[in-house]
Amino acid sequence: MNSQSISNFHTHTELCQHASGRPSDYVKVANKDGCSELGFSDHCPYPYELGINWDGCRMRPEQLGEYIQDVKDAARLADFKVHLGFECEYDRSFINWYKDELKGKCGAEYLVFGPHWVTVGKEHPYIPEINHDKKLLYKYTDQVIEGLQSGLYAFLAHPDLFMQGWKEWDSDTEACLKNILECAESEGLPVEVNGLGMHKGSFMTSRGERYGYPYHEFWKMVASSGVKVICNSDSHLPEHVIANARRARQFALDYGITPVETIF
Ligand SMILES: [Zn+2]
Ligand SMILES: [Zn+2]
């Protein structure tokens, strides 16, 4: 091992149906790649009675016990501390589920705020696919801000995820991300450099080559703000768990940002 051990608090498992590997597979790679602390934050399930239809890309509520047991079993193999968490959307109607079930009964040590959709009545458009609909972007921003103020979460994952679809930096993306940034700062919540976004690669824009996220212009704003920053892999494959967190960390360092090492 020639590089420093680092932390990662954004880790998925095969239970979400779009990742590979069980918690023990992630721990084995993390042992080898140099890990100081590891948090599992698989996409949480939603109770059927809420009528949210994300069944194809989330674990089912009846799999919660299996997830918790898998994380416990994996922790026994780890050379570092392992934490149980979930990555969650924000919507007012989910608050009790998070508090009573995930934090209460399941004993989740933390919740990651990973907003992927905007609520429009019974519809939930996916945020990288809103296709320059400004009204939706501002609605999404309001929803993110309400989530940041809810007191439910430990940090904000991929704050700039929508740039993957929006692609060009403009006055609207700047205004929305500035609002999100200022809210995270005043709530004392770290914003995340997301290694999965880097793994997805870059594309050409009128201002040059950019990752969809972490997006250059946004991270310049972050660097000149006082907000806390966390670097995670958002791994959906065991081999990415530390490698992509390391890339995210290097990204932050390149912007002159000193990331936080832990959320505990
Ligand atoms: Zn995912
Ligand atoms: Zn994630």
C-alpha cells in the first residue's frame, strides 16, 4: 500500500438492482485499497402505500433485514469502522418513514440526501433528463433546499447531478446551485464530490470539456465558499469503492479544497 487510507460514505449493493456485489465484496476491496472508514448507503426502499414506483432500481421494504444483516456481517471482515446508512430522496411524505423506520427500527447511523427526481404531483421526472425545463429546475431546487433544512441528512450527494443533462453553464444553473450551496453552508452540511460522475466521463461544452458532475464552474464556487466538502465514490461496483473516492478526493484537492474525512 503506497497511498493513504481514505474514507467513503456513499456505497451501494446489489440489493438496489443496479449495482453489483454484496457488502462483504466492497469491504474486501476496501481492505486492500486502503480505507479509513466505510459507510453503506444503498438506495432506501419506499413503503408500497406511498405509491412510489421505483421498484426496478431500489431494494424492496422486505429486504431491509437482509441489508442490515449483510452490512453487519461485512463489518466483521473490515480493518476499519463500517457504518449503516441509506441514500434517500426528499419529499415531505417520506419524513416519517425515514425517522421511524430507517433511523428508528433499522438503526441507520446516517442518511445521505441523494436527490434524483423532482416531485410533480404523482410524477417524478429524473433530474438529468428535465431537458432545459427551467420551471422544473427551480422546483427541484426548492425541493432540495427543503430537504437540506429537514435535519434528516448527513450530507448532500452529487449537488450538481442535473448538469449531466443540462450540460451548459448558464444564469439559471448558477442561480440554482448558488442557492443550494448557500443553504448547505448555513445548515452545516457537506456537499459531495461524486466519483461516479467522474467515472462516467466528460463531454464538450461551449466553455470546454466538463464532467457532467462534478461540474467545473460549480466547484469553483464551492472552493470560494465556506461550505464543507466530502469526497465519495458512489460505488455501484466493488472495485470502485476506494478507487473512485480517491479520484473524487484528488478533484477537491485540485480546487484547493480540503475535504472532511468523516461525518461522525
Ligand atoms: Zn444508484
Ligand atoms: Zn448513490
